[in-house]
Amino acid sequence: MYIRATGNISPQKTFGHQPLVDAVAYTGNRLACIEPDYKDFIDPKQIRRMSRIIRMGVAAAMECLQEAGVKVPDAIITGTAYGCLEDTNSFLSKMVEFNEELLTPTSFIQSTHNTIGAQIGLMLQCNNYNNAFVHRGFSFESALLDGIMLLKENDAANVLVGAIDEITNTSHTILNRLGLYKQGPVSNLDIYKTKTKGTIAGEGAAFFLVANEPSATDYAKLDGLHTFYKPEGIDEIEKQIASFLEKHLVSIADIDLIITGKNGDAGEDKIYEQLGQTVFNAKEVINYKHLCGEYPTAAAFAMWLAAVAIKSGELPAALNYTGSADKKINRILIYNHYQGIHHSLSLLSAC
Amino acid sequence: MSDLKTQIIAQLNLQDTKPEDIGDDQSLFVEGLGLDSIDALELIVLLQQQYKIKLSNAEDGPKVFKTVRTMAEYITAHQAQNA
């Protein structure tokens, strides 16, 4: 399965396929997406009904399709954990404000989790397979797995797969109150040094056009994807990693780079640190959540990063990577976990 | 009618549209302002929220929401009845 094109809106300057030269620094526990001028991608008449997350998702999808040169994909599959929070918040607030009467339809219509996939389908006049996965920390991986199955069963030749999640003022306040995020001034560029509880809130919209046939301009080959839920301990995680690599006939020595989902939370990062002593020992390991923040579909950002690194043969300059800089990156393993519950492994290699 | 146009723009989030861009007798739907059925529901809510007017007969919709002027006339007539 080949990653033919990408589209990514994130808290970094990732949209427009420009090289990621400098990491954008944020102070505080919330990273917000850098949004493009949507009028270049979406009809102004349609923009007016779209909330921020819908615009982000649709624009990232359009950029991905443009790069692939595909007008109508064989399938559209999205993954989101939170869904369209802004519209949901607006709809619920109006229910309270107007005593469950006089509800405007737009927020309700746009508040469902499949809104973005549906909007993309409507814009493209695409009546093909269209599905949305809402599987918390596995939402992106489930969407991708569905795409893989469609391609393997030859039900589709190309599939648009994406992950979208937003953080709103309300959700940030609630999640902050629950203790998910760091307190006090913190720079996203320093989160791994803090060794304190909590991470930084993030968001993003990343889309991929995946196909079962290679093309001359592919980013990377997706060799494998695996998810596991609530492992009992580090031993089980190590076994899952070993078994995943074995299944794909790869040893840890064959991996040029490991991308982990370290997020700066001292408790959650313990897993990565323990693996650094064992399975990942002496391997080149980088983290990415200082760039995009933590959110349930952040693994899509990691996949974008891996795809870009493999296509160019090197990591974006914004990562300040000083490892084996002279060695071309041909194979990357992504290991991510969300709150220690949802764990995923992805294996990408050069085409 | 200028106030009503401002309310319509706000309710429907008609970005880059100013009240003076909407003609008093310009058709609101299809070839005019290009509104659709979801907008019609939003306009019904606008009448209820702003003017406490409930569109009792759905068949009146096309006539009432034809233009800004027909909407204004409908509002004026109902406000006179309620006064």
C-alpha cells in the first residue's frame, strides 16, 4: 500500500507542501492550527456553514487530492475522536439558551462525527464508500485499517484517509480541569525536559491518498499497521513490537528511525523511556508531539512526518535532528500510545 | 429593511456580504442570493427569535421568504396583528 499524497494542517507550517524549516514555538498548554486561506480550496458559499474543524479537514483533503491528481477517490474514510466540537457546543448551548426550542439546524447538522467526510463527498460529488471512525485513540488507525482492507480486497484502487480533531475553548477548559495539560508557562519546544504531569493540547487535520499500485511520486510504502488496547505492562508492549516486526519480516536493526508519541507527561512518557532501555536501545528515536500537541488522532501527524522524511530521505529541519544525519532514512517505525490505553505501531519504508 | 438584511447576514453567516449587497426585491433563493432549504429553516428560526413570529403554515414559506421586502411585509403585518 502506497502513500501517494498528503495534506496536513497543524500547529506548524505544514500546509502547502513547504519544507518544515523552523518549529513554531508556543507558550502555554495549547497549540492551535495554522490555517490557510480557505477560499483557495472551498467555495465561499460553502465556507459560511463550515466551522473551523470542517474547513481544516476539507482543505487538507483537497490539498491531498490535488497533489495526487485524483478528482474523485474510490473511498473517503475519516477518523476523529472528538468530532465537530465547536458545532456540538453551539448546538447544545442553544438548546439550553432557548429552552430546547428555536434550534438552528446548521449546528446540529454539522455536529455529527461524519460531517467532514460527508462534506468532502458532497464537494466532490463522490458517491463512493464513505465512512467515519470514532474510536477514541484508535480513530485514525481504524480509518487507515479500513482503507487497507478496501485496497487489499480490491474494492478500491485509491482511498482518501484522514484524521481530524480540534480543541475548542470549552473542551480545553474541561480537559485542563481533568488534569490532562501542564500548568503554568511552558514552551512546546521544552515539553520533554519538564518531567512534570500533563502534556500540551493539540489539534490537526492530516489526509493521505493511499493506493494499491505504486506511482513515480509516492511518499512511502505503508508496510504494516497494528493496534493493541490496554497492554498489561511493558513486557506485553515489547512482545507486541517484536511480533509486529516479525510479522513484517523486519528486525529492529532494519529500522532507520523510530518516531515515538512522547508528549511530555512524566507518567505517560515512562513507557517510551523504558522501551529506550530495551527494544529501542541504541536506535535513533525522535518525538513529534512538541510540534502538534497531544490529541487522540496525533498519530496521523506522525505518519505525515514519516512519509515526508522517507520521501526526502531526511527529517525536516524543524526537528533539529542530529542523529545519523548522513544516513538516508529508508524505514521508519512509529510507536504511539494515547493515555497508555490505545497503542499503535506503523511501519513505513521507501518505495 | 436594512436591519432585517443585517439579521439575515448574521443568521446565515453570509461572509463578505453587506446589507447594501442584497436588493430589497432580489430573490433570496436559487438564482438570487443562492440560499437553500437549510437557510429556509434558519430564516424560520430568525423570525421566531427576533420577532416572535411563528410561521404557522409551511405553505406560506415560499411567499414569505421570496425577497427581503416580502419578509419585511410579513413581519410588519404580524406585528400589527399582535399589537
